[in-house]
Amino acid sequence: MIETILANLKRTWPVYVTLAGVLAGGSWWLSGQDPVQSPILPAAAVKMEPHIELLFTGVQMQGREKGTVRWTITADQVSSSQNQQFVYFDEKPRGTFYNLKNWDAAAEASASNRKVDWVAKKAEYDSLSEAMTIQGDAVFTTDEQDVIKTDEVFYSARLKEVRMPKPVELVSHNGTTIKADRATADIEIEAVDLNGNVELTSPLNSQEGL
């Protein structure tokens, strides 16, 4: 019996060797081909890399506090990080800060809230820390036509703080100009700190020159 089995194996082993070679060669060849997705089976999972983003066009984003709109950002092209923590406004970002307290101390000043419009080269919003970064020739214009120009602005809704770490220029609607190396504003207590070389230029009243 054993002799018969050995004799059969001796006759058939070349077949097994050939079959094994065909399977190995076929597996190697298939591994080098692009996968073909069956229309019936579910799509294979695609490995997402951290740098892959979602891209949108013509987007407006709003920031709300207790149901009240505090700010909006609009851009022609907007992208988002894979985990959606960061939103990038790379094409002509512009926006508005709403419901700001009236900072005009004049007795005849209206009690209505104020707003500030802005434009820049790019902007970024971090949804985790609730912070916004505005960069590149940023220009802020109030509804009273006061203008603030700087190159970089950090706004933190959580800390109630605005930081301008680069040179700042403020031109008020009455002609007064203020320049500083950097500035910080506390929104909650409505205080502004100007740091570095601070320069103030005020237009003379016609009667002051007499």
C-alpha cells in the first residue's frame, strides 16, 4: 500500500510543482495591477492622510453666541482639514463682526450696536479653540468709517481677546491717526493696549491755529 502511494506521488509531483509555480506567478502579477472594483461589492476603504482636505467654493461661515450672530466670513474658495478642526479661507476672504458695543463716548451717540467689516488675503478658523486668524494686508472698516490696517490679527472668542502682533495704523473718521508696533484689545472690558513706538497725529482745529 505504501509503495503504491509513493509511486503515485513520484508520478504526480511535477504537476503539483507546476501548479504551485502558476499560483505564485499569478499572485505576483496580480499584485502589480490596479484593483478592479466590483459594482456589486461595497467600495474598499480608502486610507485618509492627515493633509487631505475638503474643498468648497462660495462659502459663508457664521459664528454665533447664544443664538446671536457675532461674525461672518465669506470666501470664493474654502478648504477644511480632514478632522474639520481647521477651516481655511484662501480666496478673497472678507467678513463682518456684529453686535459690538457702541464705543462712541459722545453724549449724542446712538445706543445701537456697531459692526466692523474687514478684508484680507487669507483667514483661518480653529473650531477647537474658537480662534480666528486674519492675515495679509488686513483692513477693518467700522460703520463710522474708522479704518484699521495691519498685517495679522488673532481673534479668540473664548478669551474675548484680539491681538495684532504687527504694526497697526488706525485712521479715525475725524482725521486722527494712531500708529503702534502692536496692539491688544480685551473685548469683555473694552480696553485697548498699544505697545512699542506709539504715534498719534491729530488734525488741528481751525481756531487752534489762531
